[in-house]
Amino acid sequence: MRNFLSFAVLGVTLVAGFSQAAEPTKAAAPAAVASQAQATAAPATAAEKTPQQSKMATCNKDAEGKKGDERKDFMKNCLSAKPEAAAMPPATQQNKMKTCNADAAGKKGDERKAFMSECLKK
């Protein structure tokens, strides 16, 4: 019985919502004008490319002459490529830890502890 009442209330609510949406009111007109004004203002800001759009344009230009799977692979690698190392921020503590751990492979005990201490201080 409780489920039936819930479905009945839901049905009435939906029907009322659809009937109001089907009959636009005069108040909806200013909203339509405002959204149209925003749509016409959008092309002015679209001239500025995002970094991803710039990267896409560069990769697309570099991919000229390639076709099919070769182009697809090239674009995938080009778009997923990381920025140059010079543009990378300084090493974080976590990155230092990874590097020092890799360099300390094979060392054990006090030797490893001393190596890690010196490595992480750099």
C-alpha cells in the first residue's frame, strides 16, 4: 500500500512538471534571451586556445603524411607526452624517495641506511 501511494505521488508530480514545461510562460522569455546572449559571447573567448588545444594542433601538424594505425599511434604518443624536463618542477620528497630506493638496490642494513640518508639530503 505504501509503495502504491509513493508511485501515485510520483506520477502526479511528473505529470504536473510536464504540463508546466509544455506551456512556456512570459517569464521564460528573458531567460531565453540571456542564454542566447551567452551563446553569442562564447565565440569571442573561443579564440583563445587552451594548452590541450594547442598541443592537439601541434601534434596534428606533425602527423601530416601519416595514415591509419600509424597516425593513430603517433597521435596517442604525442598527446600523452609529458612536458620537457626543464619545465618540470623541482623533485618532490616522494620522487626523491623513489630515485634513492632504486639507487639503493642491493645495499642492506647500515650501508643502505647511510646511503638513503645522504641521498635524501641532496
